[in-house]
Amino acid sequence: MADSSSIFSSEHKRLLAKVALFAAVMLSVDFVLGAALAKAHRRVEGTGFGGGVSHAVAQRNDLLVFGSSRAMSHYNPKILSGKTGLGAASVGIEGTNILSHYCLEQLILARYSPRVIVLDLIGTDLEETSRDFDSLSIYLPYYRDGNEALNEVLFQRSKWEPLKLQSKVYPYNSTLLGLAKYNSDVLRGKTDESNGFHPYAGIEMDPAAVLLPARTYAPAERERLFPVASYKPGYVKSFVESARNKGVTVLACKGPYRFVEGSGKVDTRPYLDAYAEVLGELNVPIITIDETSHPEFNDSSLFRDDLHLNAKGADVFSTLFAEALAQHL
Amino acid sequence: MLFNSIEYLIFLPLVVACYFALPHRFRWVLLLVTSYYFYMCWKAEYAVLIMVSTLIDYVSALGMERAKTQVGRRWYLGFSLASNLGILFFFKYAVFFNESFRTAFERFDLSYGVPYFDILLPVGISFYTFQSLSYTVDVYRGHRKAEHHFGVFAVYVCFFPQLVAGPIERAVSFLPQFHEVHRIEYRRMADGLRLVIWGLFKKLVVADRVSLYVDSVYNNAYQHESSLTFMLATYLFAFQIYCDFSAYSDIAIGSARMMGFDLMENFRRPYASKSIGEFWRRWHISLSTWFRDYVFIPLGGSQVGQKRRMMNLFIVFLISGLWHGANWTFVVWGALHGIYIVTGILLLAWRERLWSRLGIASRPRLRAFIEVAVTFHLVCLGWIFFRANNVSDAFHIIGSILSVNLSAPYIGEAAQFLYGVTGIVALLALEYLQGQRTTSEMLHELPAAGRWAFYTACVFGILLLGVFDGGQFIYFQF
């Protein structure tokens, strides 16, 4: 049977036509849907609330606290403002690390310069995890802002990220529910007075559990057992220098933990020693308000779990922190 | 190279275009080169293993054909079986048995002299080994002649769409297709592309999305207490593994169909099964039929007494469990299904009497609903072992479920959870509409507006809800 070698057969033409039509339809839908999602996103941005990044980029406060869920739940802006006289807000985002803090900082510094930035230290910031760059998906909607520093980090998500970002819909991956919720809130005239502070309620750990004392390791052993991701100290440095280049004062804070025996959780406090070394090289002052410096944090009723204070603990912490912060200003 | 990667989305159309641009007599070269390239993207050195298996079985089949005596034929078959299964055993089970023996010896305070060693499992070894073995057995049985064209045979073993996770094809139906002249057919191209798109949706939107929740529960089994948490995680895993595996099959079948090859159907709405026996006629069909034809039937099949038959069935499922992985969880999973099958046979008459007594025999829809629900839950019980990190975790999870602790379940990130559930609802809706048709048939029979709505929904579902860094397919580890 002879091969069909002509590229002009009717089957070829029909196939090529349908492929072209498919591409045209998909591009059109991508354009229209992307525009609608961008509009929904812009509606939330600038209202001062909307969770995470949207809230943060609307900030104009003088004092901002960066970090993950600990930054979000430990630092009460009202207490910080009361003691320091500075407008304060938390821009902590749950489940993020130094890469995210850096991206957020770039977005904020592109809009204004706060007076003070506080970086809440958590061990997992420097730990290498397989999802380090995945969590940066929350910044994809800002790809088209033209922020080079941000985009340089976003492109490291995968080698195909620049291609994927040509889609106007893709940046809104996994944001549909959030967009729907916050757009609904905005349209109903709701406001968010939290300033990014979302304390945790209650206690989710056994108050009688035996505390796991913090261990100190020799540097070589610490590096072996708690290896720091090679690229992360560089982001810490970039975070600090970006702020300082805009005249922002940068401080760090080491807060309390309550690791207990038998919880199955990994005690990541040794990473904080590595963090302190990196910040020491950058001459960033570290304010320590933890269970070693303040015995009140031996009270289990202040903690929700091994990593987080509850609302009561957050107020205690914020008061102590604000007093210490005021001395640095 | 993963199917759910941009590399594959570039690779596939390039290969298809080159395939049809080439004269038929050179197409096997293209498929051989691209298939080996596809495999070597994972780990280049292990392509040697495929080549060794290919050579062994090519030579064995030719030897069988030329052998003048039955003894000679058996010798070649034995050589093929021993070599292929030996390679499979070494790479897949040596570490497992070594560590199992070590544990057993240490339990009795005996010294165990064999040191610990680790061997990287070649991806797809279980699949291509079985596919290649089926060829030599079929030649031995006289079901087909030996393939004389080494290149064509090599492509049969390593054909990239189904190389690493099936469907496990049979030489009788698959090898001849490489000698057929394929032309571009619009209908095949469209069918193939639809299956690829649907497979990507199932993998990225359902399987990988749901896995975020399932992993957070199963990988931290001792940190959860609510029965509802484990039940939710298990139900979701049932859909995760179904979507993950069937997605791979859909993409494999779709990719092959674009080039004119027909691969066998591998899944047929398995969770609509009314019995475990039916489940295995709908789930991983290529594997279950392989075991039927090459293990169960040689053991006597249904031609022996009931006791022997049930023993054979149990053995088949035990081996099937072990085939899935070198872990006691898979052995328990296989044994559990073996027990299900045997119990199902023993209780068949009793079940019929029960339905009659309950008045359900005359209410087919209610009966079907109950049977589907019971079967689904029996399968889910097995999935607990399949997914758990070890047998202890599995029993802990089962114990937690049976404790009927109705405290609020852990949901994780609510949005992630809801996205996953949305994907499952979309899947179930499509399968309901599918009825007894295959996915291809259903999509082909939709009006044009329906088909385009389907394409748009899949593509933008993937862009908006897909997890892009979810990683490889579950069955790659087998």
C-alpha cells in the first residue's frame, strides 16, 4: 500500500484547520477570561484586605512585619502602634518562606518605603523543601507589573514559567475561590480592620506535655542535620539590602516556640542559629523575645501549638516586642 | 519525561509530525529512537535493561520457532522467563527481601550477614517486562509467529506512549500494528487529542490536587484522630489513584491513536462495579487479563475443582499485590483482594438468598446501588494499605476509622480541598453521561458545541485549577 506523502490531502487540511481554530479559540478565551480575572483581582487589591499579597501591597504603614503564619498571628498592630507611635501592620502570609518574603517586599517597595521592616524568624525559612518555589504562585498575578526582581524569582519556578505566563489566565491558578470570596466582600462593602493580624484561638496541644529543650549543635553537625538551602541566604541578603537601599531600617525577631516530646514534629530551632549567622554578617539586629529570654513563655496556656502562640500569647508577645522595638528606633 | 510536562507537549506533536512525514519503512526507526530518548530522559543507563530484555526475548522467540523439539522450545521459554523475571526480581525486590530477612533475623536475635544495599528501581520495568514476556509465551503457545524484524520488535517493547505504565499490550494484537501503514486520519487525531486533554485534566486537576490533602493525612497518620479525616482521605485517594492511573492510560492511548495505533482499554468506570470480580474486569484491565492468561490459566484456571480454583485466585492476587511494589502494604492489599474474590465465590449463593429475604432481589436499582456502595468500600479498605507508608500506619488508620471518632475532620486548606472535590464532581458527571460508552465514543457523539465546551473547560480547568508541580504518576513506581 502506497504511503500518503502529500501534505495537501483533505485530512491534512482538515486537521490543520481544526488545530488553528482550536488555538484561536483558546487564545481568545484566555484573553477574555484573563481580563475578567485581572479585573476581579484589581478590585480586591488596594482595598486593604483580601488576604495575603493583596492586603500587603495596599499597605502604607510605617512598620511592617514580614514572615509566615507566626508573623501573621503573633504581632498585634494596635499594641505595636501604641508603643512605637508608628502605624503598624503584619504582612505575614501563612506557609511562606524567605523567597516569598523577598517577593512581597519587592512589591511593597515598588509602591512605597516604610520606615521599619521586621522579619520574624522561623527555622523553615532556610530549610530546603520541594515546594519552595511552588508557594510563589500567589505572586503570579503581579507578573505583568514589570517588577524585574519579582519576575526573576518567579521564573525560577520552572524553566517553562516564562512560557506559561504568556497565558493571561494561568497567573490566577488556584485563586478562584479567594477571588470570588474577596470580590463578594468588596461588593458588599465589607472592610478589614485587622491590619494583617489574625491570631489563633485556643490551645491544640497537651499542656502537660514535656518540653523539648532547645539543643545547640556544633556548626558542622548542625549543617549536617539541618542543612540550609544553598540559595536561601542569598535571598536573606537581598531582602535586607533592598530595604536598606530605600532607607528602610531592618530588624529581625526571634519569637517563642513550644516543641514537646512525642509530638512527632521536627524541632527546627537549630535553623535559627544559622539564620542568626546570616543576619549577623548583614549587621541586622535581632530582637529575642522567646522562652529563653522571657520565662512567661513557659506558660503553655499562651500557645496554640508548638509553633504558634494563641491570641492571649500574641498580646503578651506583642507588648514585650513593642517595648524592645521602641528601644531600637 | 512526564506526560504532564511541557516537554511532552512539545515532544508528542513533533514525533507525530515526523512519523507521518516519514515513509512507512523508516517509521520504526523514528519510534525506536524517540522511545529510547523518552525513557533515557529519566535515567539513560537503564535503557540498557530494556535493550537486554528485548534481545533476550527476540532471540528466545526465534529460537523457539527454529527448535526442532518441544524440549528445545521449553528451554528457550525458560531462558526468557528466568532472565526477565530475574532482572525484575533483582531490581525490584532484592532490597525488599534483603531488608525483610534482616528484620526477621533481628527479631530472633540472629545475625544477618548481608549488608544493606540500595538499587534504583528502573521506571516501567514491571510493565515492559510483562509485555515482553507475554510475547515469548504467546510464541511458545503458538498464538503467533516470532517477529523477525528486530527493530519492529524493539519498538513493540519500548513504544513510548505505553512504556512506563501500560496498558500492557499483547503481541498478538499489537505487534502487527507496526507493520500496518498508517495515514493521517482526522477522526483518529481528534480522538487522540481529546483523550490527551482529558487525561491531563484528570491528572493535573483531580489527582494532583487531591493528593495534596491525601498526603497531608496519610504522611502524618499519627497526628490525626478523627475517623472522618481518614475516611475523607481514603475516599479522596480512591479518586486520586483512579484519576492518576487512568489519566496516564488516556494520554498513552490518545498519543498512540494519533499515530494510528490502537492500545487496549485499561479502565472502564471501575467504581461502578457491583462486585470485586467486576472491579477487576474494569480496573487496570491489561494487568488483570495478563494475570488471567499467563498465571491463572497455567495454574489450572477454572478447569480445576473449586478449592484449587480459589487457591489459584488467591495466589494470583498475592502476586499481583507484589507486582505493584516491594512493600508489605502491597502484599496485604493483594491478599485482601484475594480474600474478597474467594469470599465472593463462597458466599454467592448466600448473597442471593439474602437479597431475596430482604426483598431487594426484585428491586434491581436498589440492589445495584447497595452492591456498588459495598464494593466501593471494600476497594477503599484495600486502598488504605495501598497508600499507607507501612502496615502499621494502615492498621492505625483502620483503627481510627473504626473508633468512630466523629470530631471535626481535618480539611487542610479549604480552597485546595474544594478544588479537588470540584474536579471529582466533574469527573463523576462526565462518567455518568458516558454510560456504557468509552470516553472517546461519548466525546465523538457530542455535538460540536458540546465538544468545544469540553475542550475549553478542560484547558481552562487545567490552567485555573491544575497543580503543575505535582510530579510523576503513581504507577511509575511500579
